[in-house]
Amino acid sequence: MPINITMPALSPTMEEGKLAKWHVKEGDSVSSGDVIAEIETDKATMEVEAVDEGKIGKILVAEGTENVKVNAVIAVLLQDGEDAGAIGSAPAPKAEAPKAEAPKAAGPAAAAPAPAAKAEAPKPAAAPAKADGGKVFASPLARRLAKEAGIDVAAISGTGPKGRVVKSDVVAAKSGKTPLKAAAAPAAAASGGTAMAGGLSKAQVLSLYEEGSYELVPADGMRKTIAARLTESKQTVPHFYLTVDCRIDALLAAREQINASAPKSKDGKPEYKLSVNDFVMKAWAVALQRVPLANATWAGDAILYHKRSDVAVAVAIPGGLFTPVVKSCDTKSLREISEAVKDLATRARNKKLMPHEYQGGASSVSNLGMFGIKDFAAVINPPHGTILAVGVGEERVYPDKGEIKIGQFMTCTLSCDHRSVDGALGAEVLGVFKGLIENPVMMLA
């Protein structure tokens, strides 16, 4: 019997993805383990392997198709001795096959657009009439146009019969000529992030700028995910912030000594080169072990206290960022941390991370020191309980027992989820971190 090849789930939370490329065509023979396709999500590009031996009988989803649902049938594999005529006996592949585009109309697809009202005078100020259950009266065409524009149809003032929303109402709202009702803001945000800062919809934002004075670039899957997750974080996670200045003269001296003693490869280059961030990762991981109550994440009605220090590191890539996780960071040497971060960062930029490499962890480190940023407060990446923001190392003047001295300092700010990490607890773990950074030899104790 023919075997359905389905859209795989690359992570527990994945619901859909893009079928980026086929490596086979209809009629090709494949063996178990052969790469047959590439799947893209907002986080990674993954290869799909054949799990059985046979011949590709039918490709149901063309390469480049987006929004393919998980478990949708993307192709049919014929086993030995079967031909294309046997595909009909496969268990209903077309029933699960994805559509290249999402339905555009919220109402019945076959319904004809309602004509503009002529019998009654327009009533611009009238609220949209609602049927039983709070449904807004609107023509199918108006609903479709409103959905395409990212506007909640309930926020549009209808000028049709009995306040019915018609095409001209949507066009006026889209152009900004007719203001939307305030109730549209939360509805737009809930419908997929069409609301902008301050509760403005896409249409309202566009209406503020002269056409042709900007370039409108649709957000890709990664940017939409970042926007949704971090908006949710700031709205639902009670952040508070703690800041310390760390003197790093001893750290810089230790780093210089370690790098100078690194063994050389055949071409004369050092086999490794530690960065300040490697010391930060190690110190923060050790601090979480020494203050285990701070190595925590909120889980709805409980707190998870983690046994390992799995620390994520923010990696900037064009159009967004990844937070791959260095597992058991506290038990790794500085060299192992350096190599792990470089490997994860390289594969993150190439979108080659496996899902388990960017999921989990209890805390993150975000370092903008290389950009000359003195200090900043980072947004917590749920479900993490904390994130440590690291600024640039710079020379500063400081007092010491009545004398004015000069030293190297960097500012670090800890963002805490108050549900799992209280103020005193956050201060304690940040104090331990400061002690380790200022006396790096203590990381080995």
C-alpha cells in the first residue's frame, strides 16, 4: 500500500512551516535515510529524510509553499511493485493536503458581495449592527477586505442599511479617512499582531505617512514570532531590574594570559581565543548553581528549580535573533564554552540549529558590549526567569580609600521575573556573579 509522507513537526510547538525545497521528483527511487526535502520554520531549516524505501509516486505540495500544516500529506511513496494507479488506495492524502494560501474570506466563500445601500441615507456615526451573539453585520466582501488590511471589522462604522459595513467603509478606514473605534486595538493584537505600538493598526500607521515615502516590507515568520513572544513577555511577565558595575581588570589580565598560552595549530594560529563573554557565561552559570533558588522558571501555578545551569546566549542575525542554549554551562571549561558558543552562533546564522538546541534553559545572557553600549535592560525570553544584559568594558575613574584611580569596568543589568525570582534573591545571585567576574579564579573553586 502507498505510504503517505507527512509534514514533520520540528519542535513540540510547531504548527506549520514552509516546504522550501524538494530534493527529489516524481518517479525517483529513494532509500531509508535519503534526504528528500527541506523544511523551513521561523527558527531553522531542516532536512526531511525518507523513512521507507520506494519510489516517489506523487508530490502533493510544491516547493516554496508556505503555511503547510504539521501532519499534512506532502507526498506519496510507492512501495516495490506498485505504480501510480495505487495512489488512490493511500489513506486519504488529499484530505490532509495543505493549501498554499489561507482562506481569505471570513464568511461563506461563495456569497456574492452585497451591493452598496441606496434606499437609506448613510449614517457615518452609527455603530455596526450586531446579530444575536454579538456578530457584526458586514458584507462578505467587506469582511475579506478588512481581514486583508488587518482591521477588525467590528471597529469600522458601517454606512450600509442598519449600520451594515460595506466595501466603501473598509476603504475609508484603510485610508485613515474614517477613524477606527478604540475597541479595535485589543482585537487586532489578539488576531495575530496587526496592532502596532500604542494600539494603532497597520492601516492607521500607514495613514500617518505620505504614500511613496516609505518601503513596506512584510514581516517574516521569525520577526512575527519575536514580536509575539516579546510583546507577551512585557505584557504578562512582571519585570524588575537590578544593575551592578563590575571591575574587570583581573578578568582581562586572566584572559590575556590564557589566550597567550593557547597551543598553536600547524599554521601558527592559536587553537582558541577566549572572549569576555565566555567568562560572563561561566560566571553566570556558576552563580546560578551557588544560588539555586534563582535558577528558576515560572510554570503557571508552580516554580521549576533547575538542577543544571543551561544558559542561553543571544545571537543576532539579519532580521532577528536566536537564543541557543549552552547546556550544563557551569561544568564546562572556558574553552568548551567558547567553542560551544561559536558553533551555536554559526549554525544559528545559517538557520541550521536543531530545535532542542534553542529550547529550554532557565536564563539568558545578552551582550551588546561589542557595539559600545554602556548598559541596557533586556526583555525576558519566556519561560526563562532571568536575563543578564552586559555592556561594554571601558576605562573609568573611581575612588579608592581617598585616592582617584582608573580601572576597567562593565555594567550588567539583571532582568527578573518577579513571579519566580524576588528582589532580594535577584540581588543575591547578581552579587555572586559580580564577585566571580571581579575574581575570575573563584569560578574554579
